[in-house]
Amino acid sequence: MWTYIFKILIFPAIVFANLTNSTLYTLCRNSDLYEILETIINYEARFNSKYHYDWVFLNDEPFNENFKLLVSNAVSGNSYFGKIPEYMWEIPNSVNKSIMYSNINKIKNDPDGVYPYYDSISYRNMCRFESGFFYWHELLLNYDYFWRIEPGVKLDCDINYDIFKFMIENNFQYGFTISMLEYPKTIPTLFDSFLTSLNNLNKLDLLNSIENYSDFITNFENNDYNLCHFWTNFEIGNLNIFRSNDYNNIFKELDKFNGFYYERWGDAPIRTLILSLILKHPQIKRFENFGYQHEPYLQCPQDIQIKAENRCSCNSKLDITNKWYSCSWYFDGLNKRHSKIKMIRPTKPN
């Protein structure tokens, strides 16, 4: 069940003639209304008011009429509202719920403290959905590229070009802004499960390829997992890559371990592990000159000329790129050299 709100848009024909087959995409709930409205108004002002791309909204419950009215009026393009099918948003039958809740209780009693969403089943459903199902939703099947946008995020600089056309013309299959370290306690068995999945698929050799991004997810010294991941609350990608056998075969193998529920695997490390192996240099693009924030972190350009040209409102001193917990600087170095560099992480403060 979905709703399509079509607008009679009066803009120069050249705008529509030049649009790519792409959409903005948001997963949210009715309770996120005012947060997503602020984000929509921000993204429209900074980008979409120039292009009027469609915007797809998905929810695990039906959107109410007030949500659809206010949101569709804020979007300059056409709006689609859809409900996620239950099979895409539920605990799989293979999950032993006793083990799941036992593990959650262990986290709750951890003397070192808990991590975000440690006890949330809905969050686990969301991470699994975003990892291996969103691109199969009927409202996204007709598109080639998507731009994921979450309630509460903000662009701090104008984007003065068609980012989708830029991705396509340069053969970029995936784009992001911020990369950082994952909480290790959320994914204690993820990398071992990933290795087993690759072995089951006879794809372990991908970890040693010099053509892909395997060097981004491993340490220089010993090829161990380094916890680096693309922060997926800002991601732009080719949906056909996600629908490919290469992506889905690995996801399905990983999903058999039930790590979304027995631990708290996030969609960001899953996405990063798989894409880093199946994409080749330079098919992944970091938009290092975008001003973007998702509290408590932000990325902000350092070049004053870029900030002036794009009317940036962010403080460059707060930029995450060279923080000790960031992996953006590492990606930049690898991409420029297309070879493995020694990973000397910025010093963690005492």
C-alpha cells in the first residue's frame, strides 16, 4: 500500500529533460514529522529547489494524512509514501528470541556501560532493512539512483550542481561524506562472519584485490578489521549495485548469522564491508567539500573560497575529518594513492 502525491509543476522544460532517474529517499515515522520537515526545507533550499527530484518516504506503519499533507507541500518534486512489507521488517524465524534477549541483558549489565539502541528491536529491524531490503521496495524499483536522507540532518552548504548527474557521468556507484569507527561491542563477530560468508561463496580472494577498496576496511599491519565504515545517514548510490547478485549473495550469507539481533549489527558496517569488496577504484566518491551534519558530528570544508561560493554556515574547526575516530582522512589517502598506506590514526585524547 502506498500513496503518490503528484504535483503540477510549472518549471522550464529543460529542468525535467535533464533529470536523471533518481530519487531522494527517507525512512521515518509519523512521529518524525517536524524533524523531517526541517530537513526537507533545508535540502530543498540547498539543493532540490533547483532540480525538483522525487522524494520517497517509507515507514513500517502507514503514514497519516497530516504527515502526507505537510511533507508533500514542503517537497518541490513529487512525493511517494509507502509502507514497508512485514517480511522486510520483522525478526526472522531463524532468530532464537531467548538468545537475543539474553544477549541484550548482558549488554545492559555491562560494567563498561551500554551503547546506543542496545535494547531496541525496532532499530535492529531498521538496520537489517537498510542493509538488504530497502532497494527491493516497490516505490524504489523504478529508480536507478537514490540519496538517503534522515530526519534531523542538515546541509550546511549549497550544492550547486546535479549530484545525481555528477555520479552517473563519473561512473561513481556510491557516495558518502563522513566515515568513522564503529562501536566494537556492537559487532564482535561481524568480521569473522563476513570472512565465513566470503569463504562459503568462494570470494575470499576479494580481500586481497588491489582493484577494490579492501584496503579501506583492514589495518595496514595485519589485515585485521579496522572498524571503518561509511556513515550511511548520508549516502548516494546506484540501486542496481544493491540489487546485484554480488551484493545480495554476500548479504544473504551474512544474514544467516542473525547478528542484527544476537548482537547489534548496523547497516553502515554491513554496507561498507560489502561495497568495499565489490566496487573498484574509483567507483566510491567521498564528497569532502560538502557541509553536512548529523548530530553530534559534522563535516565542513576547510577552503574559505569553497565556503564562500557555496554559502556555507558551518564552523570548519568542528570538522570531523581529522579526528581520531574518523576514517575519512584514511579513505582520502587511499583514494589519492590507490595503494595501501600505513594507517597512523590521529591521537586519541586521554
